[in-house]
Amino acid sequence: MSPPTALSLDLSQTTLNSATNLDFLTRDRLREIQWKKLDIIVHHAYENSPWYREQMQLKKLVPDDIKSFDDIHKLPFVTKQVLRDTYPFGLFSVPMTSVVRMHASSGTTGKPIVVAHTREDLAVWTQSVVRALKSYGVHQNDVLQNAYGYGLFTGGLGLHDGGQALGVTVVPISGGNTERQVMLMRDFGVTVVSCTPSYFLHILDKAEQMGVDLRELPLRIGVFGAEPWSDEMRKRIETKAGIKAYDIYGLTEICGPGVGAECPHQNGTHIFEDHFYPEIIDPETLEPLPDGQEGELVFTTLDRFAMPMIRYRTRDLTALMTEPCPCGRTIRRMRRIAARTDDMFIIRGVNVFPGQIEAALLAVEGTAPHYQIILTREFGGLDNIEVQLEVQAADIGDTVRDVEVFQRSVTHEIQRITGIHAKVTLVSPGTIPRSEGKAKRVIDKRVI
Ligand code: ADP
Ligand code: ZN
């Protein structure tokens, strides 16, 4: 794809061609578009949302004090707690007659939060999903099996609308009924599948049990997101299914999947910056961090009117990448999200993220990608961590010595990456509960 020559884009353009062109604007033109939109959205929020107005007044700010992106740091943050405190409609900034859809987060970490969309807001979201799909090389001849859950969760409808807008044939199967997933994948000649990476592992297992080899099907692309997944996991999936596995990132508060997406280089997730303005802050001091440094990702929705999110703290940890991408897209990339601040657990004083454990496990030959982490606390207060891992005798050998050697190398790898000593328990295939959506990796049984 070559960069567009005509850069006289109108802000309201939503045709498919302009959608792709937006990935290739000059940085100056992009900045100009972003600034126009920021100015409008800050005024909109101030004038139509009592919450934003009050927060800005507390900081003695009026919208005209925000004169450039350098001033964005003056604006207050929005946190998940704010969304809970204003539940259900406290941040809605248009009359209900203009709201055409509501979604709610899956509530992984507490009470659900509600978000609203106008028709135009949905168009922005759909356009972003179209851009994501195009960057993976999806086109109108593709058949997309959308196995993200439909409903309040944004995955299903997000991919559905984007796929349909691009002209792909969408199979709206939603999550679950895994045997049928495999059957339709085979019978419908599905070429693209979208779901959480952990659910795809489940589909892979089921296909194997049914004697279906996904590598022999026309399936060629996987659109995976909604939860962290390591590069080791990607390699396993790509080899076993014979597909390219791409990252899609998003969150309900900002819209849903399609805030960012990988390109064919699979090296960082491009952010659709003309809609979602990213910042990285230090989660402790809340000060902005320079590009390249890891911190908490913060987003401002530049053109969402029903419920603008200005400086929303995602709690996702990443860094903005500085080098231009060889694909030619000028929109910036972030490192793939490996962790969120609230996933972290502390064990014997050491901070550990589930993704580190996953990377350790999958670095060892013979491991299956199904695992669970169980945290317990002894009577005296000492914390223990047990990692349950599925294995097949065929992969690791079945003598006592084989098993011991394997177990030792997994324990060693976990220690090498995290610095902690974990008890590793090998379990038979199918023991770890399978998820149809986001996997639950950590069971914390500690009574704090
Ligand atoms: P909840 O916060 O209840 O899980 P969402 O369904 O909106 O609600 O999930 C959004 C979160 O899912 C993101 O903030 C991020 O932590 C995670 N997530 C989404 N996409 C990805 C991805 N591609 N890689 C890693 N994590 C992701
Ligand atoms: Zn790229």
C-alpha cells in the first residue's frame, strides 16, 4: 500500500478508502486533525456533562485554556471508579434520544460499567474495526467466523459491524458450542476467525478431538484480543492452526475492539490515533512519560459524543514505540499489552504478572498452553504459588525421570523469569477449565 497523495481529508469522511488513508497521513496533518477534534470534544464535554464541567471547574479550567496538546495534562483523569460512581448514566453527554446503543464491560475486575454511543460514535468504531481488518489483509472474499461473545460485551458486535462494513461474509456464531464452531469452520470455508486467544486454543483442541486439522482448511487469519497473550502463545497458535495470528486491542470504555491493531509486521499494535489519543503516564506519580518508556496507557476519545472519555486511565501497561513501522503507517504503535496494573499479584514481596508465567511455561518444550495459577496463604502468613499445567505424556515422555526433568525445567524457567519459586503441578489434558471468552488465569485463594 502506498501513502495517499491527496491529504485534503475532510473530518467527516468515513468512506472505506479514506479509512485506510488515515493510517498514512503525515504526522503534521494527523496532529492537525487530532487538535481540531480535541478542541471540539473538550468544549462538548464541558458544555454537556455536569461531571466534566465540575471537574474542570475544580481545576479552575475552561475549555479555552486547552490551547494545544501540551495543555492536555491539565485536564483531570477519568478512572474506572468514576465510571462506577456515576453508574449508570452519569457521564452521558447527549440526550437519551441520540443514544442508539449501550454496552457494558464484562466486569472482570468488579461491577460493570456502562457506555453509550450515538449513531456517529458507532460509525467511528466500525470504521476503526474496518481499518484493523484491512491491516491484517482481510478483504471482501473472506468469510469471518466471529466467535467473540455477542451482547453487552463489545467483542461480538464490534467485529460484526466492522466485518459487515468491509463487505466480508460474517458468520455471527458468538462464543460457545465449540464442536459447532469447528463444524462451521470446515463446512463454510471460513478464512478468518475472531475470538479470544484462549478460546481459540479450546477450538484447536476440539478440532483435534474431532479429527479436523485446521491447517488443511482455508482458514488463514486469526483476530485475537480482549486479553493478554504472549508471543510464545502466538507461535503455538500459528503453527498448530496454519494461520497468521494478529492482535486487536480495545476496551469497552473507549469503544471496544479496534482501538488498535497489528499490521503484517506483527511488531507492535498500531493505534488509530486520529480517534483515540494515547498518552503514557507513570501510574504512581501520574506524570506523563516519554515515548518508549513503559507506563499506564491513557486514552482520550477524540470524536465520541454520547460519552466522551477524556484522559481515561486504562490500567493497561505498555510503551509507545518511537521507530516508524516498515509498513508505512504513520499512526504510532504501542507494545502489545502484556499486563494490566490490576492483574499483577505480589508473592513474597515480588511483583508478578500472569503473562510472565505464561512466557516461562511456553518457553519449555512439551508444555500445552493451558495453565492456571493458584495463590494460597499458609497459616503463618507465607504465600504459596502453584502453577497447574496440562501436559501430554507423548510430549514429555512417561517415565518418572522424564516427568521430573520436565517439571524441573519448568520450575527453573519460572524462577529465571519471575525470580520466584513456584510449585509446578502437571495435570492431564482437559483438567484446566476452558473459557469461551476471557480466560481466568489466576485463582487467588489468599484471605487478605
Ligand atoms: P474488562 O475491563 O471488564 O475486562 P473489557 O472487555 O472492556 O472489560 O476489556 C478491556 C481490557 O481487556 C483492556 O483494558 C485490556 O486489559 C484487555 N485487552 C483487550 N484487548 C487486549 C489485547 N489485544 N491484548 C491484551 N489485553 C487486551
Ligand atoms: Zn505497521
